[in-house]
Amino acid sequence: MNIYQFLDHSEQQKTYLLRFLESHHAEYLPSQKIMDFLSISNFKLQRLIDEINEDFQEHPETTKLQINRK
């Protein structure tokens, strides 16, 4: 059973992005590689990153986490 089916599309994409970043944490990831993996545009990637960073700020245990865009 795919538990992601219970999430809306945007939440699924955020989860996939976080899992991808987690599995590649030791390497530099160009945005194009992430966009290709998720099949999304640069605009959508930037929006997902902003949403994830906002989500991090809402929870005390993750307030020090942030995804940086360079």
C-alpha cells in the first residue's frame, strides 16, 4: 500500500522532495537534477522549498532546519 495516496498532490511532492534530499544529503544537488527527478518546473520547486521551510518553522523540533536555495 502506498501511504502517499492519502496526501494531496502538493504534500506528496514535498514528501518526495524531502526523501530525495535525505537520500542525497552528502552531495551538492543542482536544481535541475531535483526538477528532473520530481518532473516539476523551477517555479514549482521554489514554491515547494518555501512551503517546506514554512512548515519547518511551525514545529519547535524543526525550527533550525531550512532548505537553502543558491
